[in-house]
Amino acid sequence: MSEKTTHKHTHEGCCDEVKVHEDLVKAVTLQMPDDESLYDLAELFKVFGDTTRIRILYTLFESEMCVCDIAEVLNMTQSAISHQLKVLKQAKLVKNRREGKQIIYSLDDGHIANIITMGLEHIME
């Protein structure tokens, strides 16, 4: 592995000596997604940063539901739920379908369920 050594660091959490592993840096750089993709990923994770939206996602993880049922489960107004569902739908985390006079919401796809499952596993460690 090609290495480049420079001066010593004294910062907490840094290497004692700066030794750049050029082969490793090049390999990782080649795999790095473009800035736009990383920005989109950061925006996706921002949507997960709201407790109400996480509660809605977890509710839909358990079962598809209409706004009325979600509001009842979470003890919130239908208006508040609808507002958050709009955000979740724009982020492609939930989808809906009409069933008679009701609109039924569900997670958009299996990836969303996987994210919820992995997040819960991580915090339970």
C-alpha cells in the first residue's frame, strides 16, 4: 500500500502521525457517489429526523391505514397527520391508494421497512 507521511498531530481523536494511505484513499474516492446523490441521501435522512414522521412510518410499518386510523393510533389530529403524510409522500417514503371514500396509506416499498428495522436494531444494541 502506497503511503505518504507528513507531520505529527496532537489533536484528540486524530492519528499520532499523518500517514495517508494513497491506495485506500483512491479506492474509496472511486466508489464515492456524486455530490448530488449524497445531498439527496442527506435530505432523505432529514425526513427521518422528525419524531412524528417516525411514529407515522412505524404505524405504517405495522399496517396500512387511513388518516383517521393513524390519527387515532397516534392521538393526533387528522390535519397534523395529513401534513406529515404529505412530507413523507414527497420523500417517496409512503404511497396511497383510494378505497371507496378512504385513502389508504402504506410504506412505499420494502426499503423503508428495512430502514425502520435496521434503525430499531441499532438503537436496541
